[in-house]
Amino acid sequence: MANSGKRIDLRKALLNPALAFLGPEEVLERDELTREQKIEVLRRWKFDALQLQVADEENMRSEQPSDILDRVLQALYALNASPNVEDSPSTKHGGIRLQLSPPGS
């Protein structure tokens, strides 16, 4: 079903990848998307998955599959996409926290 006759509306896919694709694996299979577009969609999906994970931790249950974040990360890895550090907050929302040594250490 990945390359069915249905064209992907990239703008809508970026707003909510889970509504445009059956899973991250389908993003990889879509021939009409460039590598960069696939990475952009998957990064958006990663952000959404992290937000829903935080909501789950706060007892606001979502209907996302429990393994969706792992699947998105695997898809990004398959594209050799590096983490987007510049746009990531240093929180449990997916950012990378840098430990800085105090002056004089």
C-alpha cells in the first residue's frame, strides 16, 4: 500500500504524519518523497511522539502505539539522518542536554 495511487500532501503530512501514513516505515517506502522530505516528516513525527510520551507520563493517555518513537528513530537511522540538535530543547521532549563544568573545574 505504500506506493498506492494516493498522492501525499506534504503540507498535511508535516502537520500530522500519523494521519498521512500508516507508520514510519511507509514514509521510507514512498517514492515520490525526496530523502530530505522523508527526514522532515520523520522528525516531525518524532517530535509528536515525544510530546505524546510526555502526555502519557502525565496520565493523559494517547492512542499512539507504544513503539512509535522507536519505529520513527529506526526510520531516521535508515536514512542516515543525524539528530536535529539545533531545534531540540534540553528537556525530556527529546533534546540533548550538555553538561557544562563550573568555572575553575
